[in-house]
Amino acid sequence: MESSVEELIAESVLSSFRSEGFNFSSSGREDVDVRTLGTGRPFAMELLNPHRPNLSRAEMKLLQEVIFIFITSQTTDETLPLYLLSDAH
């Protein structure tokens, strides 16, 4: 299953912040066959009209873990950067 970072994290982030939408800006090439070395490509996600603009530290940590678990379930070891594999739970 080929998915973009945007597709993998949007639903979790939108529901956590109860946002009406988002703008996603990424850096670098988006081709599926392009390998990323190092720590990946930076991106920014602007939430549009979030009805819950602030999360507690614990809620942010939970959101991070949910996204990590979802992304790792949608990818294979060959596609995960080494730094993510070393942080695996």
C-alpha cells in the first residue's frame, strides 16, 4: 500500500484538533520511488479553523504514538528510515 505522509497522518490530526480542514506543505520530491535518507523530509501542516486549538502535553504524546503506530502498520521495514526502527516500541 503506497500512501503519502499527508494521507497517513491527516485523519488523526484533524480529529484530535477538531479541525475543519488543513493545508499540507512538504519539502522535496514526492515521487513514490524516491528513497529518503537521514531523518526524512520536513513538512508543515496548517490546521484550518481548529475547534480545539491546544492539546495537553499528554494528548500530544498520545497523538504522536497513534501516528507512529499507524504509519508503521502501513509500511514495511524496507521503507522505514533506520531512526524510526530504532525508536520502535
